[in-house]
Amino acid sequence: MQKLIVAAFVTVFAFGMQIACAADAAAPSGCEAKAVSKSGKKLAGAAKTTFMKKCEADGGVAPADAAAPAASGCADKAVSKTGKKLFGAAKTAFMKKCEADAKAAK
């Protein structure tokens, strides 16, 4: 009977520790908490690694939103030949060229 009580106590203690550890892991802070996609899902793999490096390099401040419109109006022009909005590397390259052209025109 005594062994049963000890086993129950150990089980309850282990379960309590597991809940306490899960509560700490469930509340990420800093860059970890900001590592979410535009659709609200957590980033994973290479996307998360890249985001974390940028965020930590910026001192814990999330990198600027790539979808924010530029003052030169280049964001409005970032459209593919089929009429869809550009994103990712294609948008980045387009924005760099467009902003450089806008500076040269001034």
C-alpha cells in the first residue's frame, strides 16, 4: 500500500513539473514571439532562422514590414506581368531598382 502511495505522489509531482515547464515554453519572448507569418502561423525552418537572425541583429526589434508602401510609390507598381502582386525576392529586387530609378530621376 505504501508503494502505491509513493508511486501516486511521484506521478502527481512529475505531472505538475511538466505543466510548469510547458507554461514557460508557451510564453516566448522577444524575437521568438514575433516570428509569425502574415497569416498568423508560427515560422519554421529556414524562414524562422532568417527572421531570428535579422531580429537579433536589430536588437530584438522585428524587421520592418516588407509590405509597407514606399514614399516613392514603388510598392503600387510592384506587379508581375500577369497582374499579381510581387512578393519575396522578386519584390525586393523590384523595389531596389524602382527606388534607385526614383532617386536618379530627382
